[in-house]
Amino acid sequence: MSKQLDENLKRCPKCGSMHFFEVDYRQYMGETYSSTPGGELRAISSALKVCVCLCGEPVLASSIRSLLPEERESLVTSFERAAQHREQREPEHLIARLQESFVSRPEFQTAVDAVEKLGHVAESLANEKDAGAPSGESGVI
Ligand SMILES: [Zn+2]
């Protein structure tokens, strides 16, 4: 493959792959009744081609420019919603959300160390009290 051709190949923004499959996406009418299996799904738009990378990332093809404005806007809106949904499910986002609710290992260790220090302080105070208190007042009979 020539370098010129390689540079012009469409690449996945997520993984850099250069291989895609084309999928037809349509809008369907919901909540319709049909006695035939699958008959309740009725396509109400023409097929809109979307490229999907080997990694699963959809990539809008430049051919969307040839769509009718309302079809293009509808497809781009769906595309953006799906991208936002996928983004929220990526491990980095999940970890960031979990970090808001849970302590990290260093934070946990800091808390454990502080509790141990308090335990030592309480123990030494108890020892000082036992050593300094006159017999008979320690409460032990
Ligand atoms: Zn990819």
C-alpha cells in the first residue's frame, strides 16, 4: 500500500484500526401491534449507512453529507447519544465514579495508621492512670 493511500484511509478514533463494516441503521415505529413475529417493528426511515470498527466503535462516514438534512440531523443526534453512553461506560469513567464513593488504598492505610496511633495513645493514658492512681481508687477490689 502506498504511503499516500495509507494516510488517506479512514481510521477509528478509538483504536486506529482501518477496517470497518457497514451497517444499515433505520428508525422504527414503536408500540405497534402485529400478529406476525417481528411485525411490530416497522421501519419508518430509509437505511442510513454507518461504519463500525472492528473494536465496535461506530464512525460516521462522509457519505452522511448526501443525506437529507433531517435524516442527517437525526442520525448525528443518535450517534452523539450513543457515543455519550459508551463514554460513560469506559473503565476510566467507571473508576472515577467509584473513586467518589470509595476510599483509595493509601487513604485507607492513612486511616488505619491514625486508628493505631489513637490506640497507642489510649493505651499509654490507661497505663499512666493505672501507675499514678493510688491503690484502692483504681476500682479493682
Ligand atoms: Zn476501533
